Amino acid sequence: MSRVCHHLLSRCQQRCLNPDAPQWLSISVGGDEMKSLELFTGAGGMALGLERAGFNHEVVVEWDSDSCATLRRNTRWSVLQVDVRSLDFTAYQGRIDLIASGVPCQPFSVAGRRRGDSDARDMFPAFLSAVRAVWPKSILIENVSGLAGPMCHPYFEYIKLQLGHPTFEGISMRHGSDTKAG
Ligand SMILES: C[S@@+](CC[C@H](N)C(=O)[O-])C[C@H]1O[C@@H](n2cnc3c(N)ncnc32)[C@H](O)[C@@H]1O
């Protein structure tokens, strides 16, 4: 896993930071095209960068209608306009190289109250449940520095623990999607 992540990171940097990089440069491990899922896609900034880095989005998910209209107008991606929490991702199990996610940052932002997992807009449980269902080779999360700051630190540690042990559904923080350890 870490070798694949390192490989992806260096290829992404190579492609994203170098505008003269050849357009045919694509990322592959073992010769296969790299497949990705993007959650909380917004207007597609990160998704576009990943596509330019060589990823092929199987599907991008976003619930905001204006964002989805923007994505449909400007890309050929398969755009799913739904609440990420309503999706069952098991059909993608074992087929995805990367789950990229612009998990909403309002619960963690220094511009807000930083209520973390007590904020109804916290979508990390939905992200973690997608990771558990899909078993991607790698993940990429875009968020704000407040997530790693002192107020949200315990929750950040919890998220890292969950990602480090994806088969362990864990101790419930607050959300129903995380079941108690059996
Ligand atoms: C931080 S933005 C993502 C920005 C994006 N990565 C980009 O590069 O433009 C988070 C997005 O998540 C969407 N969102 C929030 N909750 C959602 C949910 N439950 N299901 C689907 N989309 C959601 C919001 O509409 C918003 O567009």
C-alpha cells in the first residue's frame, strides 16, 4: 500500500507540477489504467487535476445541482447527483485504485465553530464507509488544517485509526454508520 501511494504521489507531482509533461503520461501500476472514484466532487477542481494526472474517474459524486451541471457541461465523467451517504459502493470492491474525496470542511474550519463529528455536516463516516466497501489501493482526502488542529485532534486520530484498520468498524463516535465493536 505505501509503495503504491508513494508511486502515485510522485507521478502526480511529476504530472501536476510540470505543465510540459506529455499528455500521454498516465499512471499505472502493473500496466493497468488507474481507476478512481471521487466523492464530494464540488465543481471538480481536484477531480480535474487527478484526471490530468492520469486517473480515469469511474464515477464522481456530488449532491449540489449547480456543481453537477458544471461537471456535466465541462467533462465526460459519469456524474452521480446524490447524497454520498445513500450509496452502496460494494459493486466497486477490489476494482478501484484511488478514492479521492473533498470531504466537507465546515465542521473543522477555523472560520467556523469546529464542532467536528458533532456537526451534522461531518461526512467522514460516509467516506470511511466507502473505503470499507471498496478497498481501494489508495485514498486522497482534501481538507483544512483545522482538522489536524487541537480542537479536532481526537477526531483526526480516530479517522486515521479507522483508515489504518479498515476491517474494524470500531467504536461508535456518534454516527450510526459506525457500529460498536463486536
Ligand atoms: C470542499 S467541497 C469539494 C471541492 C472539490 N474537491 C473541488 O476541488 O472543487 C465539498 C463538496 O461536498 C458536497 N457535499 C457535501 N455533503 C454532501 C453529501 N452528503 N453528498 C454529496 N455531496 C456532498 C458539497 O456540495 C461540496 O460541493
